[in-house]
Amino acid sequence: MRLSLIAVSVLTFVAVSGPAIVGPATAAAARLERIDELSPTRAAVFIYSPAMGRTVQVQVLHPAGGGQRPAYYLLDGLDPGVSQSTWTNATDAERFFAGQQVNVVLPVGGQASYYTDWQQDDPRFGRYRWETFLTEELPPLINAAFNGNGVNAIGGLSMGGNAAFILAARKPWLYRAVAGYSACPDTGLAMGAVLFSITNRGGNPLNMWGPPGSQGWAEHDPAQLAEALRGKTIYLSTGTGIPGPHETEIKPQLAENVFLGGPIELGVNGCVIAFEQRLRGMGIPARVDHSATGTHSWSYWQDTLHASWPTISSAIGA
């Protein structure tokens, strides 16, 4: 496992803390507590998760009627919304998917979680068992409540895109397609950024998969687990960090997009290129949309969500 300078610096001041997590309860013990219909095509779903020991909200974009349909699990970024997914707050996802024959499943919360099962409870974040929730507890309840047919895809932006590839590689039987929008699916290359991002939000990154370079990190590295992605429809998109058309928009995130989002996207671009080369070297096809411009920001993720949908929908029959 490659250990970056940022990873080393984080390790100098982060100590392991928190009690060990007890193994999760069976997925069958998860229960749907209630569904709040927010509109004819959007619902807030509250599910008690035995794995995390609390009620978790997900929101579902769904057709107003119709027969059985597949599901697209769409994950948020590093700082997700607390009352709704940022996909519905910052993009036209609700309008875009209206009328599509698919259940779009949007987890709410999970800041800096990487949507994974952490090895230890964290003083800042508590108990994170997102992989168990998303892959074992949640799907049967969504299928039962929203007429799902058991066919799934998973995608996400930035942190959520990393997590989508991790989950697809660890649970390959569950997903037919995987998508990452400005996401780095190579955990080794992203190690420094992962450690810094968790620490920057007040968490202890060693509570997630243990020390960098350990078996826990290897077991969550899609670059090392790439063979498990063979046969899936794979979509990735990335900009270069060079300001593009959306930087002329008047929006609160403008300064961040240019001065922070530019360098972040530049780093993601290098990672995506390396991951694409690894897949090609293994003979695993992937669609990768490279943009000559674009920063790490929501306007570009809305664009690529639209661009990716024909690829994803074809894979799952939506």
C-alpha cells in the first residue's frame, strides 16, 4: 500500500481511540419505521438499523406509479446534508428522475464516513456501519416498499464515488453498474486525502480501517479488488481543475470552486487516469468522461449525472 506524505503527517498526531464495535445484528432485524411522502415522486424513509443502533433516514425518488423497477443507490459527498441528500438540494436530480422507471435511493447523513463499516466507534461520529446498512439491511426494505425488482446500481460523487466503487468491489453480486463523479477509486492513491478529510471533520481516521497500509485498507481498495468489477458497467467522470463554464455562475460556492475545487479536481483527474489505465490493463472496459475543464463542484456533477444515465439505465433496465 502506498503511504503518502499527508498520511504520514496525519499519523503523527492521530491516536487510536474508542471501543471495538460489536458485530452487527442480522439484516432481517432492520425495520421500516415510517415513510413520509414528500411529493408524488419523493419519499423520506426512516429505517431502524441494528448495525448502527439508530434510525437512519434515506430519501427515495420513485415513479408516481408503474410496475417493478430497479434501484440506483446514489451517495453523497464528504459533507452530506442533514435533512436531505445534497443531490436533491444542489442539483435537479428530483426533476431529472421524475418519470424514470427507477428508485433512486439517497442516504441522508454519513459525514466523512466513506459509507463503510468502521472498525471502532469514533468519539466524533459514533458508530458507522454504513456498508452493512446499505448492502444488507436497506435493499430488501426498499424493494418491498417501492416495488423494487432486486436489480441495483450504485454511484456517488467525490467521497460517495469512492465508496460506490468500494461497495461494488466488496459486494459484486449486488450491483450491475457503478459510477463515480469526480471520485478516486484507488484507495492507495487517495490515502492522504482520506486521512486528512476525516481528521479535518474531527474524526479519527484510524478508527475506520486501522493504520494505513494494514489489511483493512487493502480490503477496501478497488484498485486491488478490480477483478471483482469485471462484467459490471463502469462509469467515471472527471474535470481537470481548470475553470470552466460553471465558474461564471453566481453562487455561494464560487470562491471554493476556483481556489479549492480546482486543485482537488486536478488530483482526482490524475487518480481517475491511473485507475482507468489499471482497468484497461486488465481488459475491463469502462466509460470515462474526461472534461478539458471543470472544478470539484455541484454544477459539474449535475452535468455528469445526466451524461451517465444512459449508461447506467441500460445496465439495469431502467
